[in-house]
Amino acid sequence: MSSPQAGWYQDPQDPQGLRYWDGVQWTSQTHQPNQPAAPVLGSYQAPAAPSYQNYSAAQQGSYAAEPVSFVEAAKGLITKWTFRGRASRSEYWFSSLALSLLTFILNAVAGVVGVEAAGYVALLVQAVLGINLLLIAIRRYHDTGRSGLWILLQMGLSALLGIAFIVMMAGALFSSFGGSTSDANKFGTGALVVLVLLVAIFVWYVVWLCLPGKSEKNRFDD
């Protein structure tokens, strides 16, 4: 479908005002028209504003990633390998659902077949698609105006806390076997604190993934 000609049209973000369309996309030029005086005789019909429903988000003045269906997200999980650009909430969560369903199916098939190689193939597919899901998460962060480096920070903190949790639990176990109840309690308390921090980081990650995309253009749109 061809784009409307350049000119002033009803602002999709402010129905009371006008915004200039340069023939390709909306510009930052806006205008508040004066209300015309009512005609004394007769009547007139104002020209209809152009329809925006068939245009992309960028053409409507928003750069937020557009929602996708489950089928589109599942296809993108296999074919779209990039960390550049944006991803909508539906693209990330539908991709996560698709990967979970695929993981279940592959494990079920491997269990029925009973061949050890089938289990390795299933594990390899899950690992490869898991990497692409991480790329989608980075694009999801871009859609909220955040750098994907935040994900690397969250993963790094989770890894360090995971190691600390294992050390704490091992210390509690060895102290318990050695008869040192006080040391076992200290290690157990430390492990509990680390576990709470791990849960907090996970909640932080999920909350940012659920935030709506920002309509303003950012450095990740280039």
C-alpha cells in the first residue's frame, strides 16, 4: 500500500492537533489549528483524515516494537538471529513458550525412542535456541530504552550468587557433619540471604521484560 502524500494530518498522538507527514514518516512538526467559525448558510464536510490502521508503528509516530502472533514468534525464534533492533513483549513471551513446548516435545521423543544420541540432540537444540532467546531478550530491553548490557550484568550477578549459594550450602553440610551447629547455622543463614538475592535479580529481570516499549526513537533504532 502506498503512503499518503506529504502534508498536515490529524496527529495520531493528539487528535486535537495536526502533525506533518513527509510522505514516509511522521515528523516532529506539530500545529494546533484555530477552530473555524461556523458557516452561516449551508454546511460542509471536513475531509477525512488518513487511516493509520494499516501502517507500521514507526509510520504512526511510534517506534515501539509491534506485537506478533505465536506463530510469528516461533518462526522468528528459529530464523531471526540478531541483537539489533527491538522486540515486543509478545515476541519474547511467545518465543519463551515456543521453546518450552519444543523442549517438552524433544525430551518426550528422546524418552520414547530410548536412544542416548536423541537426548544429546534435544539438549543441543535447546541450547542453541536458548541463545537466540537471549538475543530476543536483549532486543526486548532495547524496546524499553535499555541496553542489553544490563542482561549481562544480571547474568553475571546471578552466576556469582549461584556459586556463593553452593559454597554456603556445602559449608553448612560439612559443619553439620563435623558437629559444629553454630557454623552450620551461619552458613545456612548466608545461603538463605544469597537465595533471596537470586530471587530479587530474577524478579528484576522479569519486570523489565514486561515493561511496555517506548514510542520515542532511541539509539537502538539506527
